[in-house]
Amino acid sequence: MRATAQDREAALQMGVNVNAVNSAVFAIASALGGLGGLLVGMYYNHIDPAMSFQATLKGVVAQVIGGVGNVPGAILGGALLGLVESYGIAAFGTTYRNLFAFVLLVVFLIGFPNGLFGARSAIHTEPLVGTFIAPSRPVRAPVWLVAGATVAAFALPFATSAPYLLQTLTNAWLAGLLALSLTLVSGTAGQISLGQAAWLAIGGYASALLAIDLGATAIVSVPAAGLITAALGTLLVFPAFRLRGHYIAIATLAIGEIVSLVILNWESLTGGAMGLTGIPPLSLLGRDLDSNRAIYWTCLSTLAVLALLQARLLRSHLGRTLRAVREDEIAARSYGIGLDRYKALAFGFSGFVAGVGGAITAHLYSYLNSQTFDSQLSLLALTMVMLGGMGNVLGAIAGAVVLVGLPELFRVTAEYRILIYGCVLLLLVRFRPQGLLGTL
Amino acid sequence: MAALLEIRGLARRFGGVAAVKDLDLEVRDGELVSLIGPNGAGKTTTFNMISGLDRADEGEIVFSGLRIDRLSPEAIAALGVARTFQHGRVFANLSVEDNVLLGAHTRLSAVRPRLPLEGPVAELLLALVRPAPVGREEEALKREAREILALFGDRLTPRLHHPAYSLSYANRRRVEIARALALRPSLLMLDEPTAGMNPTETAEMQALIAMLKARGMSILLIEHKLDMVMQLSDRVYVLDDGAKIAEGAPEAVRNDPGVIEAYLGHSEIGRTAGRKQEAES
Amino acid sequence: MTRPLLSLDRINTFYGAVQAHFDLSLEVGEGRIVSLLGGNASGKSTTMKIILGLVAPRSGTVTFAGERIDGWPTHRIIRAGIGSVPEARRIFPLMTVRENLMMGAYPRDDRQAVAEDLDRMLTLFPRVAERLNQRAGALSGGEQQMLAMARALMGRPRLVCMDEPTMGLSPLFVDRVLELISEINRQGLTVFMVEQNANLALQIAHEGYVLQSGRIVLHGSAVELRRDPRIRDAYLGGASAA
């Protein structure tokens, strides 16, 4: 197993049946997990589908504390986590339960990346090519096609005023903003982020609070919320910049959950579980935008402008630099590219885009709580971006239209959507990792 | 006159093993200095300490009069030190042109304002707005990149927009050197630039390095191909087991009996085994 | 003439639309050292991948000890008696030298014989023996090459495939590696070696094939090839080309 993990192809050439070994690993791990689930169910006299996500995260926390691949470490990590949680709940109350797990996770990821018992190895194995991106030539859509599609999209409300169609596409444009933000940070800059929904939440709450408490109009509060999200989001992720590969994915996942839990618990600011009501609708020059058409055009224009800016960024030297950070951090540093600076820029810009998306959504829904932007949205974001092609701006929008538009069109209910996103993701990773339009 | 690069008392340990022991080394302006020695002698470790990827346990490294042994790799690159890597590290999914343009990253002034806190934000805004000076700088750099690539004949120029992963191994290593040249370094550090290349490719690379030297570039070279080392170098340092065992002009080093014993084995490589074979077949 | 231990017959390999081998045929007789020579884009590494089952040919057959092995999964090919010393060594960096050697014996279950072979390897490769309990990643390139060879031999193969065994090594280690290959061949092992440096390979090989852009362009005994001016132009390095 260790040989297979360290060098799959070399293990093959030792006569190891790598596929059988991997299957055995999953079988053993699943058996242990199942046993654990059985014990949890018997202890709490209760099981439900939502258990799995929380349990996964807690397992990850225990593993990080103990050190990857370290069996006694995993046991001790789990014990430590359990103790911290129990005492924490006793001190602060049950709603804080998960907060401890995630804070502990982030602390360990950043402070003790090898865990309490993991060996400190001075040997750094050089990657041949250090990237997760599937190499591909992006599909170049001709300019006239893109321009034509954009014009058609803007002209659509003139052709029809079917509310269902316009609302669906409006949702697609908003999802497009989320996809744009994720594709920049994970696709272009190579920093896998699984907590993107948190940025939407920060943007939404920021704009809502500015509007409710300070009476700011949308034209002020939305961009302001974007800037707040950019700054706050970057600050939150900054300590994780030193992490590599999948650890940054875990860290962003944890940070996303922490943001969500802080929103839940900071009642004085966010209204806690009750949320915020009476968020004023979007307005322009004093007039409320309440027709489907006006809302549609607002969202589409925002998406178009930000997409154009992001495309411009990609073509600039800055875009080139971000991709260098993704490709090979060591070579990048050796040519003067400061990693922290550029990762921060990527998270900053993408935070702005996501924050704007969250802000507009808040005004449209006129009600927000900590469940509005849940982790399912982060999964949706990832699926959209993979479907379209990592780093690909057009791909992000295409992914949004397909994954938000089509289920609506076929009247697929909410419970099945997660199933669809999961299946799409699996199929993509297996058969077409570069997505529909190719990675950039 | 002070040397371009001066190393005094450099030491590095990994666990209980001393990878580099008490090393003194210097490269003077316009010189080509070679670092040779058996595998594991500490040559690449020394390179890593000079370029900032690794930190020495003891000793000092002085470049153009500045102490650089505590600086980050980015800062050292900005001072004009460019290096290539033992196994070749190019930006695989980026085009040849992009790879070379990134080599010039430290030289861009229009695109990367040097203000401390506002710097990154300004850089972002400039990328989005793209005023004329930025465009001009980019065009000038693209022309320069083409000139650099032309040094490699027609090996790389027709592949300007191909992604680096699609190139042959030899071409990838050439791209790596082109990227280093785009930095316009005061010191060029090459780590086994001809590893894995056949004799024809090696000869081409040797000619290129000789040309760079003729143009006045200061070069620090790690190489195993001794003919090349002897023909190109002004001076040679021989390392073995982390310590310097000889230094001097190529001829002097080649005839040093201690060097021959530790490093070359016999003066005729491979011939002994060959003679046994011929006797049997 | 006895049947060759390994033979490739009219192999055609494709990477997508690009053809890498054109009706490639070669034979490795038992007890011989046969070298496949060629430049960077010649298709030599692909040949190794075909033999080891890492890549499937579109047409043609690979026969080992009388059995067709093309289409077999890699682990089955290894268990049939082919050992591999991969390009760039590919030792397991976080495992100790001893663990690496034991991985070489993975397909075997004759414990006593494995223990004997381990002792044999340590005698044959003293540099490796010195570092038995160190992490393999800490070894220098030349030592890793030794380890990779010893590891392959731990499987008691009939045929050992080596992919560019001298690449990136200092002259002293090149010397030692070549001597070791000759030695293990004298002890009865058949060796198939892919090498870029014809000069070095032909010092110890019995015969060679020269591959150019996916086609065999020359074949003969090592003595014949060393004298053939066509090879000399393209490949021979050393004193003549400098």
C-alpha cells in the first residue's frame, strides 16, 4: 500500500496489482467507517442522511491532528477532538459543537501540518509537473459566436416575458458569478477552494446590513459588499497559503464551515438562526427594480462586465503569473514571483465577484439566514467549474447555464439536484477532466 | 576587486548527514566556473542555498557586495540571479512564449509597481485597465523573447505557442534556459543543462553556453560531461562528499591525483568494462 | 538457433493519432545483453512500456518464454519473470533501502530464498548495503540506480529490462553500473537495455538495435555496430564528437 501510494507506476513494475490494492484500501476503510457509523447510531439512537458530511469532516480533523497515515495518531486525534468538543459544548452551548472541530482543523493544518506524530521529513520529492489541471487545448469560441450569444441573451426579455424562463436564467447568471469566482482561484491560480459558498454569505450579509442599518442603496452596498468580501475572505484564507494541494482544499472547506457557524452564532450582528428580514430590493436611481426583466438585465450585465474583466485579467501578465503559481511554485519563486502576493490577488478578485453575487442574491430574496448559502452551493460551484473547464471564463458561464438551467427546465426537484451534481462530477473526473470547453 | 559571488564557510546538514561542509567558492565577473563532483557531493544543495530555496546552517553568501544567504528566492531573483534545475522545471501547461515572458517578471516596472501595500491592488488595476505604457512594455518584452528564442535556431521559434508539456525533453530544457536569459541575469546558474541529451544536442548546448560567456555573462555550471567542463571553464571546483577537494584551472584539476581517484575512477571511463567484454565475445 | 527469450513482432503503437512504432521487431536471446539505442524522440521508452504492459500496441505481438504477453496487465508480466529498472530509478523515496529491496521480491513467496537473495544483493551492491536502513530518497542518484537494479534482481527475474541506466550519473557511477550489468549477465541473467549513449551501451552489450523515429534502422552485434559509420555519425560521443 505504501509503495502504491508513493509511486504507482514503480509499484506496478514490482508486480503489484495496483487496482486490487486500491480497492482493498477502500474496502477496509469503508468497513471501518461502517463500523463507526454503527456505533454512533447505537450511541445516539438516531441516524439521518446529513450525518455523513459532518462525520467526514471530523474524520479529516482527527487525521490531520494525528498525522496522515499514522494509526495511533488517528486514534489520539479522534480522542482529542471528542474531548475538545465535549468541553466546548459544556462551556458554550450545543450550537458551537462543529465550530471546535473546524477551528481545531485549521489550527493544525497551519501550525502542525504533519500532525502531532507525523514524521518531519527533510526529503522533498520533486514533482515532475506539480499540477492537478488536466492538460488540454481550450476550445476557442469564435468572437462572433460569443458576441451573438450575448446579444441574444440581452434581447431575450423582448422576445418573451415568460416569468419562469427569465427567473431560471437569472438564477443561472447569479450562479455564473459564483462559477467565475471559483474558476479563477482554483482553475487559474490552482488553489482548490471548497468553501466558496462562504464568500457568497459574507457578501450577502454585508450588503444586507449596509442597506438595513445604514440605509445604503444597492448601487453602493453591492460593490461595497464585494470589496468587504474580497478583503475579509483573503484575510481568512491567508494563513493557509503555505499549504499544498489537497490540504488547501480541506482548509478552505473548514473555513467555509467556520464562516457559516460564526454567522449562525453571532446573533447580534446577523440575527443568528432567525436571519435577516426586510432586505430592501435592488434599486437604481431611486426606482425599485421589481420586474422580472429589470432583475434579469441587472444580473446579466453584472455577469457580463465581471466576466469581461476576468477574461482581460487572464490575458494580462498578471494572468500569466497566476498560472505560473499554479504550475510550479518553486520555479515561480525562483523567478521573482511572490506566492503570497499572487494567491492573495486571486482570492481577492474572486472574493469580489462572489461577494457581488451574494449581495445581489440577498436583495432579491429579501431574506437571509445561515442556511441560504450552504455547503451544497460550494459543491455546485465545483461542478460548474469542472464542467466548463478549470480556469475557463466562458466555461464557467456555460457550466452555470447547464447545471442551473437544465434541472429547472426539466422540473427536477431539489433533492435530486445534489445527486445529479455528484454524478456529473464523477463522470467528468473519469471521462473528461478538462471539462466541456477545456482548461485554460 | 571583489568577486561577483563570494561564498565563505558554507555548511548544510540534513539530519545527521553533512551535505555541504565548510565551502569557500567565488565567481568573478565574466567568468565561467564549473562545479563538478560525484553524485551526492553537494552541488545542487549549494545551488539551492545560493538561489534561496534552502537555508545554510553556517556561512555567508555575498552577491554584488550584498549578503544574500537570508533572502527569499524571489528577492534573490530580483537581484539578478537566474537558475535552471537539475531535472528541468518549466511551466508545463503554459506556452513557450509565456514561459520565457515569466522569466522577465522581475524586470517589469510598468506592470508591477513597487509600492508596498497598494502594490498588489495597483497591479490588479493595471492588468484590468491596461494603459498604454503597460501595452508597450509587453510588446517590447515579446520582441525580446523572440530574440532569445532565436538563439536556439529553429528549435523553439516555430513552437512559440505550444504548451511546454508537448515539447521534447531537450526542447523543454532549452525553454528553461531561455526563461533564465529573459531575467537578464548578472549570474546564470545552470544545473546539468545537458543531462539526458545526446551528443549532438550536447554540442549545441555547449556552443550556446560558450556564446553567452563570450558576451560577458558570468556563469556557474554544474556538469558531468567532463570534456565540456574542460573546454568551457575558466576555473573548476571539485566537490566530494560535501567538501571541496580541489580548485583551479581545468588542466590543473584534471591532473590532480586526488581528484582522479575520488571522482574519475580511471581516466578512461567505461573502457575497462569494454575490454572485458571484447575479450569474451 | 534456440527460441529467443523475448521477441517483439511487428509492433505498431499509437498515441492518439500519432504513430510511435512502425512494424517494430526485435529479439533478445537468453543469456545475452541486448541494447536498444536511439535519440530522444526515437520511441525507445515507448518500447519499454510495450514490453512491460504499461502501453498496449495497436497490432503486433510480444512473446516471452514462448507465451504471448501483449495485452497482459503489468503485474502479471512482472510475475512471469521480467524485472524492471525504470527510467530515473523510481525507487520508493519514503521507504528504507531494505523495504525497497523487499518490494522487489513482492511477487515471491519463497521466504528462505528471498532472504538468501537479499544477502546476495548486499554482497553485489556494497554501497547499498551500507545504507540499508536509510530512507531511499536520501541516497544520491548513483546509489539510487544501484538500489533500483538490486531491487529488480530481488524478484529473481529471467529477463531484466533497464531504461537508461546511466542517465544523470557521474563517470564513476557509470563505470560501476556497467560493470554490474556485465556481472549479473555473467551470472545468467538476460538483459534488455534501452540507452541513449551508444558508446557506453556497446561497451557491454552483445548486440544492438538502433531505433529512429519508431523504426529499426540498424541491427547487429556490438562489434559490428561500433564500426558502422552510420551509427558513429548520429550517436557515438566521447572523444570523437567533442
